[in-house]
Amino acid sequence: MEELAFAIGKNIREKRRANGLPQDRFALVAGIDRSYMGRIERGEVSITVEKLYRIAAALQCEPVALLPKISSIHLQPPHKANKSSLKKRQ
Amino acid sequence: MEELAFAIGKNIREKRRANGLPQDRFALVAGIDRSYMGRIERGEVSITVEKLYRIAAALQCEPVALLPKISSIHLQPPHKANKSSLKKRQ
DNA sequence: TCAAGCCACGGCTTATAATCCGTATTTTAA
DNA sequence: TTAAAATACGGATTATAAGCCGTGGCTTGA
């Protein structure tokens, strides 16, 4: 149900297949664990920007080519709802 | 020295200031810890794509507006150099 | 002056990203 | 069909992203 991760994973898979690379070899090129790469493509995990850049590099594209428009994503509130720690300014 | 993180942090700070928001209030809007937001802007930490989207949303811009061109970044090899686990196909 | 706003920075903890290795299942080509 | 390639998926561990709370330093306006 991770909308963002799912959209990214779908884009990665499409481009990878367009490049004719199997998942495990692609993971190797990107310098990412093969099992983790599977999870990324399935949208099961939330990746770092650094991983995004590795993957884009392996696909020879810009990171933005893998990212959905922000308007298409509704991100759910943080797990630890961050409670102010900011003085009210009446 | 994290080139990517530093570039992103710089972009975020610029846009935040352009919006006239102090760091702590901005962190609040983005739903991110104030102290962590400071580290992000200083380029001390590697963030997830999900955080990138939160920040972009708070800045009312697309994530790509915060990301440097891939050609301007040389990413260093993974810490755990991922050793094949892939059969040779001689 | 000093109070308040803004930011840097620290130590510590908690959540989770990422790895490693194995095996089951599906897909594809001969 | 069936063997091999490609992928799914699992458990367990390690690395690190992210949160929490405090403090200190700097700048500016009252």
C-alpha cells in the first residue's frame, strides 16, 4: 500500500526490462543486494535518495525519470507524530 | 563530504529561506524533527525518498527541484561491497 | 543589557533501510 | 514437457535513518 514506493518500483522495473537486464544482474550493476532490489521493484520498501541515484545511474537516466509527480502521491502522517517543541506565538 | 546530501541540503535551505520560514517551523510543517532537519540542511545525513517528498510538499515544489543532476554527483561504492552471489556464465 | 529568535551541535534511543543467504515459485525457451 | 533462468519471498542480522531533548552561541531589536 506504500503508494510512493510502489510507483517508484514500477518505474524501475519498466526501465530495467527495457534495458534487457535480469533483476539480479541489474542489482549487481547498481551495487545493491539482489534480494533488496526485488523488494524495491515490488514497492515493499522505502529507499534512500542515495539508492535512487545508484539505480538511476545503472539505468542511465535521471532520478526524476523514476519519480512520480508529487500531486499523485498522498503521503501518510509520520509514525511518531512530531509534537511541537515549538513555542506558541499567540 | 557527502556530495549528494550536501547538494540536496543546500537546495532545501535556499528554498526554505526564499519562503521566509525558520528551520524549526519548517520542520514542523514538513512533519520532521527540527534537529534532524538541521542535519539535512547541513548535508550531514542521507534521507529517504519519502522525506524528500515531505520536504518538497512543504516547499510546494516538485522533488526534482531539490535534486542535483546525476552527472554532477560521483557516488562512492557501497559499504558492504556486494559480492556476486551470481553464477558466472562463461 | 537582555530577552527572544534562529541555528549548530551533542549524546542517546528507536525505527527501519539494507544486507546476506537460503529456498520456493513462476516464467521462459528448447 | 522440463530444465534453466528469473523472480518472489522468508528469516535473521547489521547499518543507519530518524526522532528526542538539551545546551550553547550568535544576532537583533526593545
